Amino acid sequence: MAGIILSVFLTIVVVAVALGIALWLRRLVVHRLKKTVLDNWLVQTFGALVTIPALILGVLLVSLTVTNSVNFILAAWNGVTAGLQQKDIANGIRALLWDFFITVLIIILAIGVGRTVMRLIVGRLGAEHLDINIRTLIGRIFYGLIIMVSVFWILSLWQISIDVPIAVISAISVAFTFAIQDILKDLVAGLYILFERPFHIGDLVSAAEYTGRVENIELRATKIRLTSGQEITIPNAMVFGGIVVNNTQFDERRAAITLTMPQEEFDKDETPAKILKIVRELESVLAKPEPHVYVVHYMGATGGSPDDKTGSSSQMVVLTLRFWMPSGRYDTVTEVMSALHSALPTVDLLVEDSGGNV
């Protein structure tokens, strides 16, 4: 009787010590891993795994203190399995339990690793100023890939043939890809635009024969607010396969004005210098690159009233003025036009390039 009481007492002490050590190790590991980038699911999994050695050691110590109980259990088990192939059954049970344990461990680790990778991707892509929806989508794609790899790993562990599942998945994938090939083109083009960033949200661009300000860059399409105020959605495949002009990529833009005047009012030395002096005095016109003006055409013009059968003819000189201005300061063109008209009231002025293509 005293031996039984002692065994029970020692069992309680061993169990308490084993549990204490296991819980202490779990707390230590969880506390350390919470400071890392690992997902909480994975942290708790490692916390549970670290308790196993302490618990196993506790079980071994308990088995030493309750030898009589163990002998009784073994005797009962031998009685039940008498006449059976005890060795094969034991090995089969151990293999089955081991495979089950490994399967559960793979599932837990796959979920934890997938969630960690998804969180890392969402965080890292956030530094690239990508939209939260796109970041979440990319993270979920990687999460699904990790889960898929773990599923095939489990199938191979249980020696289940994966030929049929792969064949079915391949056939469905081919049919699905063929059905949504246009959408996939837009998705691939959208990923290119998001990572290469030929333009950003807020830029004034010309794409697919439309000009406007970029409102949003989605995975399938790009939304642009036209200069007329309308919002259009352009599939990314059209943006990717076409020419895109980014009107706000640089800090300065070049504008051009055509000046037409009678030849008798034109002096090849004084007139260009006078025009350049007028332009350089405007603060909104950039000094570098320097503005320049040159003759592009001499042409004949017929003047006089329709009833004048003789008519009169004179030569006209066409000049082009080109200057640079800050990007987005389109009112600079108006200032230059007003200054030229005040100084040269008889000269015909025509804006050839406003510097904005809008």
C-alpha cells in the first residue's frame, strides 16, 4: 500500500515538473518569436512543439514510477492480442500514428508559413506604395501556392496517387485559361504597370488615344479622368501594348508659337532679338534651356478687296518661337502670347504647341 502511495506521489511530482518545464519553454519561445515577422499561428505552433521533449521526458519518468501499472497494461494488451501478429499490428499502428502526426504538423506549418509570407508581402509591397487590394491579392496568391504544395506533400506521404488529380486540374486550368485569356492579358499587363511604374496616380498621361489624369491603377484596368471631366477605364493590355506619353514625368515642358508678319517688317538681325528679349523678360519662362526663334517659311500672300482686280501681293515671313516653361504652368503660353501681341500688334500669332498636349 505504501508503495502505491509513493508511486502516486512521485507521479504527481513528475507530471507537475514536466508540465512546468514545458510551459516555461513555451512561454520563452513564444515571447522571443513574437518579436519577429512570424505570424502568430506559426509562433503558437513552435510554442507547442517545444513542449514535446519535456512532456516525453515526463512520460518516461512516470513510467519508471508506475512499473506495476505498466506491467498490468502490457498484460492486458497481450491478452487481447493473443494469437494475432502482435508485431505487425504494433508497427502498423506506430506508422499510422506517425503519418497522422506528420500530416497535422504539415498542415499547421503550411498555414503558419503561408500567413507569414502573406503578411511579409503585404508589408513589403506597402513600401512600394501599391494599393492595399493589390497587395492582399498577391499575398493570397502566395498563400494558396504554399497550401497547394503542402496538399501534394500530404498526398505523397499517404502514398495516394496524384496522377488523376493533376490530370483533372490540368484540364480545368487549360479550359479556364482559354476562356479568360483576355482577362489574363490585362492582369499580366497590370502587374507590369504596377512594378515598372511608367506612370503614377495623379500623372497627366496620353494613352490609347486618350489624354487625362490617372485616377487609379488597378490590376485589370487603368482609370483616367479626361480633361473634359469624364472618367474612362482602359484595359491594361491596351496601355501595355500602346504608346504612353507621360506629360508630368519631367519638371519642364517646351511650347511653340508661330509668328507671321510681312517681309518689310522683318529684319533678320533685329526681329528675332526683339522677340527673344520679350520672352526672356517673363518670369514664368525658364532661362535654361534657352528660348530660340528661327525663320521656317517665306510665303507669298495676296491682299486687297475682292473688287480690286489688280490686287496686291507681298511676301510673308513665318517664324517659330520655342521656349521652356515649368510643367503644368500652361498659363505661361497665354502670358507669352499677350506680351508678343502688345509689342508686335501687327504680327499674327498661333500656338503651335501648348506644352501640354491637352
